[in-house]
Amino acid sequence: KTTYVLLSAPWNVLCYYAEEISLRVPLQVVTTPISNWSEKILEKLHIPNIMAQDVPNLPLDYYTCQFHTNKLERFLGHENKDTFFKTTQRHQILYEILARTPYGSLNRGEVGIGRLVSENVLTAAFPLHEGPSEMPKTPVDPQSLNMRQILHQYWARWACWRKYQPLDHIREYFGEKIALYFAWLGFYTGWLLPAAVVGFIIFLFGIWLMVTDVAAEELCSSGDAFVIYHNLFSKYLFINFIFMSLWAVTFLEYWKRTSSILSHRWDCSEFEEIEERPRPEFTALAPMTVRNPVTGAEEPYFPKTQRLSRILTGNMVIILMIAIVLIFLIAIILYRTILSIIIYRSQNAGRIASLTGSMLNLLVILLLSRLYTYLAKILTRWEMHRTQTKYENAFILKVFIFQFVNFYSSPVYIAFFKGRFVGYPGNYNTLLGIRNEDCGASGCLIELAQELLVIMVGKQVISNIQEFVLPKLKTWWHRRKLKPAPSQEVIDEPDRQPELSPWEANYQLLVCEGLFDEYLEMGESLLQFQITVFYLNVFSNVIYSCDVKLNFQHHYAGFQCHVILI
């Protein structure tokens, strides 16, 4: 039988810890209206804004400052103790208390609820969601909807794909870190639209030139076989380079501006992790404790010299994994060459070898990425970083370096090395006894575009399918494990299902692990951004439009509520 413990805190405890953790509370309502820059442009041009929507219960924007008990009367809403602290702030305070509370020996680091959960003393610890997410069956006033219902109706549905994201509502319910992530994803998706449009136009011009160009017509009509003309849209390359250079610079500058505006508005521009707690794993495995010179408390400690030696060992593993990526690249090159020799009688031998090689390369990229992410997690945990922030930074750096080589090795080879070391008749260069690859009559540009298409689109499509399918499978399996044996009442009346309490319903949801994996995906987004700048990828806009909705479903539909730490 599962036992649930519902925790709350009295007013004086809330005030004490709110001051202790420097919680920001409202002083005055900001009366300046907030609008999107595209709204202003469309309004001036008198064009209907199809992206706008009237979302109810818009959270107010406040001037805030750090809470002090002796200045309570100066804060907005101090008269009502039940509503002065928001629900998310109460969650934050309670989590702070639970994370600091010792349950055993301080010398062994037996502190905090995080370690209790990691050691399976407790099976879960989570705040409750604010009401149901399903819309009422009967029509109701939109202002009476809770925040989960509003987010479901005005954000989660696929019908809202072209609407502005309700970022203030997202921030109110999920916190600043998750809101900033979705702000970045929506901003990036919107800015990919002009790049995709220009790329599609240039592609159409290339097709038109291929048909109307005199030299191409003479070449293609000279024999029975159709030969793709190499100079597909060279007349517009200069325009392409200028546009993408301006697009990339403008995108980065506007994102800096948008990020600064949101950070200032949401009071996280000056956020610093000054007194971040040690990770539960660190406190459990640290070999010694030292006295903190600021707080005077005994804290777990790991010698810097030992950590440095472990970091150097981890770097050697990174170099080894990069070498493995290059070995697989050579193997795929040999595969394409050998397959071309085997099926040389086919008119499309080179194209078949190239396409199957690209698909095989995508499979290798996905397998090596999964393997290295698992290995990097073990190495980073072994390095014994004290705080969660340092742990995440070290882990993300390892994964990004490897993913950079993993993603770029094949396109860089095709773009800059393939066909450069072929040799000449009578003296061809070889690799392991096999003649080096050469580009076709049309050059390597088509093969490069094919490689990028398979890697970028294939990787993102597979990732989106996983984000859509895996949470549903995990939720089904999790609920199946937790499903209790049927009671006598249910056996007698099979149509009657017992109504679950809020904590039982929340316990059946998956544990929310935050946005750590999504921030790792942002590293992949950076790689795709670079490829977009170089090659004008048309598909990224559609893919990331789906990614916004799938990421929401990943964090909203079947997951427990999480504690907002920022």
C-alpha cells in the first residue's frame, strides 16, 4: 500500500524562508502595455494578425524586490496571507526546507529529500498540479479556467500552431527557465520562415535555369542519358550569401534583444547561483567534509587535484570517441566505394551507394550519439562536480564537442575533401587498396545536399517521433505497475471506477526531469543553425514548428508538476 504525506507550511515559516532564499515579491503593477513587435508592424500596415489570440487570465507584470518581513506592509497584497505567496513560491519554499533538512549523519551527507528519493527511501516527491487539464464538458466563462486548462486550450492544441505562445502563462506555471526555452524555440522557428522562403525561391530558380539554360540544354540533349548540370543556380549565389549573412547576424542580435527583454521583465537578469546546494550524489560520495567559511556549516568536499585528474581522463575518452567517429566515417566511405563496384552495371549505382551510405551514416550518428551521451553522463558523475549547475555545464560541453564532430564529419568530408585526392589516369590514389571516391559529373553539391537532408531531417523526425511515442509508452507502463488489485466493489460493479484523489492522480504521472535533455537539443539546434546559414535548409521551419508542440506534450501531458527554482 502506498502512503501519501501532504505537506504545507504556516505563514511565519513561509516568511522566514522567503527572506532566507531572497524570494522576489510584487511591489506595484506595471501599467505599460506589452506587445509583440510583429503586432506593431501588422497594426501599422492595417493587416489582420492571424497569430494573435485572446488568452484569458493574463498574468500581471509587477515591479518586484526581495522579500523582507519587516517591510511586509509595503508589498502588494500583504493583507491576504493566503494569496500573498503564489502556489509556485510555496512549492519553492517547501522544497528548500526539505532539501536542507538532515535525516541522518551530517558527516555522511545524509541531508535532503533528493537523496532520500535517490536511495528509494521515498518513491517520489512532487508538488500537485493546479486542477485538471481537461476542458469542462459544458461551456464556461474562459476567465474561470485554471492555468492548466488555459495552457491546454490556447497552447497545447495543434490548432494553435500559428498562434503566439502565451509566454507569460508558461512562465507563471512552469517558471522562467522553461518559459525562456520555449521563447527561444518559438523565436527560432519564426525566424526560420524567411530563410525557408528564400531557400525555396532559389531552388525554384535553379530548376528554371536548369531547363532554360542553353549550355545545360545542349549538354543534356547530346546523349541518351540525362546528366544533371552542375551550375544549378550560380547566378544567385551572391544574393544567397548576402541574404544569409544578414539573416544570421540580424537573428542573433534580435535574439539577444528578446532574451534581455524577457530576462528583465521576469526578474531573472541578475540571477546568480550564489548558494546553490551540493548535489545529492556529491554529498553521498564525497570522501570528506570541510567547514564553509561563509555559513560555518560542515559541507561535503572533494579534493581539486583528484577532480582534475578525473577531468583529464574524461578528456582522453572524448578524444577516443572522436577517433571512433572518424573510423566509422572511413568505413562508410569504403562501403560506398565497394557498393558502387558491386552494382556498377546499374545506371544509378553512384546514387544508390550515396543514398544508402547517407542512411547508414544517420544510423551510426544516432547510435554513437546515444552511446556517448550515456558514457558522458557516467564520466561527468565520476568527476564529482559539487553543484547541479557545474555538473550540467560539464556534461553539456562534453556532449556538444562530440556531437559537433559526429554531425559535421560526413558533410565536411563531402564538401571539402571528396574528389580532391583522386589522382589521374595511371596513378590513382587509393585508401586501403581501394580507389578514392570521386564526385560525379555534376560535382559533389547534390550529394552534399542529400547528406544534409538525410541527417538534419531524419534526425529531427526520429527525435520528434520519440518525444511523441516514448512518453505515452512510459506513462502506460508506469500506470500499469501502479494499478492496484481491484476491490470487491469494483468486481461487483465493473462499470464503476473509483475516483482518484489529486495526489494519487499525480503519482501516476511520470517524474518530470526538467529541461536538461531539451537544452542538450539546443546544442544540436546550433549545429543545424550553422548548416542553415551555409546551405539554406528549407525543412527546418516545419520541423521546429512540430517540435514546439511535441516539447510541450513532453513536459505537460503526462508528467508530474516540478518545483520552480528560477
